[in-house]
Amino acid sequence: MKKKTILLLIISLIAFSFMACSNDKADENVPLNKELMKLMPNENFKWAYNGAADYYHEMVLMAITEDEQQVIYKVEGEVKDIVAGDADKDHSIELYYKIEGDSLKQVKTAPMMLESEYGELTLIKAPLEQGTTWTEEVVDSQGKKVTIEGSIIEVTQDDRGTIYKVSYVNKKTKYSESRKIMENFGVIAFTKLVQMNDEPISQGYGLYGLGSGYIQVVESTETDTDTATETDTETDTETETDTETTDSTETDTTETETNETTDNDTSSNTATPEKEEDEEAAVEEALIAFNDAWIEYVNNDNRAFFNHITNNGVAYNNAINFNREGLKEEFLVMNVNQVNVAGNVATAKVYEEIKKTKDGSVSVAKYNWIYNLVKKDGKWLIDGYKKQ
């Protein structure tokens, strides 16, 4: 009897191993779904992300390698929000996006990055449609294997392309993450729910539009070294602006197209001084209205605030992730020090002092911001802001 039991056990183990190997091979044999490539930009694209509490990081797509089995996007960057006690820590970001079979995956090494609890996970899976789900075993930040369920929960259209909202849920602990992934841009927003004082708090970041875009690489020549250097510097600002504010869905801008756009922007700035002053005044009025609406949003949950900002921009993501519980704010000082307008894009340097009252404690926060605005349908909207 014992011999039969042992024999059955051995047969079961062999069968289980065979099935596991078969499943692995089945996964490997899934054809490479190149439709996923439309979600990613090309080389030399720079992402800049802002989050709550002045969080900020930048990444650049350094290289793309492709074969019949996979497409690998090599990304390097750095976390910029260095606070007291963190200066000596590793702020570098090393990240890979990988398309394998019908999945777009992320593999990261980034100790200070406000990101996923998982070093490697599937970001999205084909078919790219609402309702697509998958289950995956991953390793969390504590080194434990956990099972999460991914799901495309929403698909929306933007002037720049399709946006996919994806959730990732640990069914056992209820820990969750979500991302917004947009065609030609990749990840444009990330949030995760963490427990603080036994309360779920949302943390995350959003794409800082005017800091993101293609970095033009200009090869200098022996006869025109100085000119090439100047072009490189200018493109770092102007090309990034074009990527966010243009209504075109073609974000893969070539060097020739970028130079043409820059020239057009320069010529359009030859408007009369009176018109420039009118636009600068309109930008200042938009900033005042935005900050008044912010106070109403924080203190009274007045949703009219969202009429003053762009959809899915840094200001939008900061607002929805901002913890307003028990907080009251009051503007003490707001000085608009400098406004620059270029077509339908504007920047402004603003000094602010805000009185904050929370749980009986009163403090005054002082900020030097650089605001970024976009003009849509004749109205200036705040897209994002960062500390000077």
C-alpha cells in the first residue's frame, strides 16, 4: 500500500512539473505584440514628474533595443527633491521598460523614487481595452512574494492620444496602485495608497508637461561649434514646450520639424508691445484666480477650482492627491515677479506666503514657484508648477 502511495505521489509530481514547464513555454511563445510600442516615445525623450510635498524626478530614454522576442527601453534619471538627511542617499534612477509577448513590463532600481512597491511588474497587457485583466506574482519591497491583479479600468481620449488607466491590487492586503499610460508618452501619472496613522493616504506624481519632451541632439561642427551649443540650450526649453502644448498627436518630432517650430515661435513673438502687455496681464489674472480657487478647494471642497487647470496636468494630479483633511489655508502674500508669454504658452515666477492651520497648529509656508500655463479656447489655464 505504501509503495502504491509513493508511486502515485511521484507520478503527480512529474505531471505537475511537466504542466509548469508547459506553461512557462506557453508564456515564452506568446508572439511579440508590437501594438504596445505605440505607448512609448522614441529615444531622447525626457520625462519630468512632479508630486506632492515638492517631489520631483526626471528620466531620459537613453536607448531602445529590439529583436523578435522583446523590445527594451533603457531609462536613466535622478530624483531631485533632496531634503535634510537625504543628501547622501542614492538618488539615481535605473529603469527598463520591456515589451515581452503581450505585456509591457517595468524593472527598476531607484531607492529614492516615489514609485511602486514592486521592483518588477507588468504595467499593462494587451488587448488594450477596458476590462483586460491579468494576475501576476511579484516581489514587494520587503522581499516577499505576493499576488496582484492588474486591470485596465478606463480608456479615454485626449488631444494627444489614448489614455489607459490601470489598477494593480493585492487582493490579500488591499494595497493598490494605479497608473495612467498615454500613447507616445508612457506613464503620465502614478498613485499608490499607503497607510498613515491607520488611514489610507494617496501618494503619487504626474507628468510635468512643460519639463517633458524630446531633447534635440545637435552634432557640432568644427566651423560652427558656438552655434551648435546655443541651439542645444534653446531646444532644451522650446522643444519640451512644444511637446506638451501642441494639439498635434504627432509627438515624434524630427530635428527638422523642431527647428521649424522654433523659428515660427520666434516670429510669432513679434507682436505689438500692447498685445504682449495684455497677454501678460491675462496670465497674472489667471494666476490670481487659480490661487483664490485653490483656497476655496482646500477649505470648502469647491470643485470650481478644476476650471482653472488643464486636464491630467501636474496641477490636476497634485490637487487630487493633496491631503486636505483638517487643513485650512489663507493667502498672505502673492507677488507675480515675471511673466513670459510665447504664443499659447506662458511661464511666471511667483512668490507666495500661505498661512496653514491644521489640528490647532499654525504655520506660514513661503514658496518661490515657476508656474506653467497653456492658453486653450482663449483662456489661460495652469498646467503645472515647480519650485525655483
